[in-house]
Amino acid sequence: MPNIKSAIKRVKVNEKKNLRNRMIKSSLKTTIKKFDAAVAEEPTQAQALLNDSFSALDKAVAKGVLHKNAANRKKARLAKRLAKAAN
């Protein structure tokens, strides 16, 4: 544990940010897993979950958890997966 007051504060702030980032990543992963399950079972219902996944990815980008290009890559792969399942 640091002795300097500003360093102590940085540790606390970093812990809060880390917790927030983990929550966002966890909810994002959960949303994508739900989409994957829907694609495997019922591709017609997967479109709504695809929109939810896109929204979650955009929120993660807005909060700085994911890079913009990484989110776009994930969106493209999800859309590709849905299109493949629809055929």
C-alpha cells in the first residue's frame, strides 16, 4: 500500500474503474452468449438479440472499455454468424 496521499487515492480510483470495466465486459459477454445460443436454436429471434449485442458493444466503446475498431470487428463477426445461420 502506498504512503503518499495522492498514490492512495489513485489506488482507490483504479479499483473503482477496474470494477466498472469488469461489469461492462461481463454484461457484454453475457449478451453475446445469449445471441450465440439464439442463433443455434432459433435464428429468427436472434435478430433482436443482435441489436442488443450491437448496443452493448457501442456502450462499451462509449465508456472506453473497448476500442472502436475492436467493437466494429465483433459486430461484423456477429452479423456474419447470423447471416450464415439464416441460410
